[in-house]
Amino acid sequence: RNQLIMNLVQYGFWGNMDEKPQLRDELTRRMGIAAFPEQENLHKDRASRENSIIINGGDVSKIAFPDVPVTDDAGEPMLDPDTNEPMTISPTYDPLFAIDPDDIHIAVHDKVIFGKEFPTLSEKVQTLLLAHREMHLAKMQAAAQQQQVAAERQMQMEAEAKAAAQTHPELKKEGTGETGEGTEEEQELYEGPTE
């Protein structure tokens, strides 16, 4: 049975399997080959489509890019004939970019960027691939920085609460470590406003 499926794929019975990821996954499942988890496949397929669109000169307006310089075939910046300033591809917006798992996308983009074919691609394609990857990396780093700031804020709040408890021991119930005693003003100082 597996040989029959392989022959049908090889002879193009279902067409280009790269364009039919769901069919590809179903066939590999039927053949008993473990595939990637479904959710990861969706993101890998999306990143692969982005690579294909960029490499094949497709419509990149739906792929997230920063302000990318436009270069000629020699890699030199092209100048706007009216202003004589370097031309750029305006930043583009992809509403799904915000929820793309950056680690998966970077891994898929890196297969092209670090592949043997990359040096043979035009300078424009290389620039677009690298710029798009850089956006994923920047988003991932920003998320890590936000997590670090949140963790530091949490540690600071815990330290302040501990210092307040040491400064105002009357705010703890005897032997329990729970707040409870003290004036209402002291309680508010320890716990914050109660509203």
C-alpha cells in the first residue's frame, strides 16, 4: 500500500504536494509516518508560502516587511527619479504576523537563508528574506523583554511587600504570616487600597 501511494505521488497523481499540505499530511499519516503536530504544520506551511512568494517574485504586499531599500540587479540602491533619494519598499502590514509563532517561522525562513540556493538569489530577494526574518526576531526579542520587565516588576512588588511587613510587623497576625491586624490606614499601606 505504501509503495502504491509513493508511486502515485512520484507520478504527480495529486499534483504538487508542496501546494497541498493537508493532503501530504494525510498521506504520511496513512503510511504510518509521524508528521509534525497539526498546529505546527499550519505555521510551517504559512512560512514556506511566504518564502515561495518572495523567491518567485509574487505579491509581497501581504507579507510583513519593514522599510526595505530597493536595489538594482547589481545590489546598488535605486534612486527615486523625482527626489533623487533612495527608494524603499514601504512597510507592509500582515494582520496575522502578530500571532505568528516566531520560532517556527524563523526556522523555516532559515532553511532558505542558510541553504545552498540563497547566494544564487537576487539581491532584492535576499534583502526581503532577511528583512522579514529580522522582523520575526525583533518581535521575539520584544516579547522576551516584556516578560523580563514583568518578572522584575513582580520581584520588586514582592520585595516592597516584604519590606512593608518588616517595617510594620503589626500588620501580620501572630504566627500566621497573614495580614489582619493594624489600623485601616496601615492595612491600606500594606495591601493597597481596598476598592
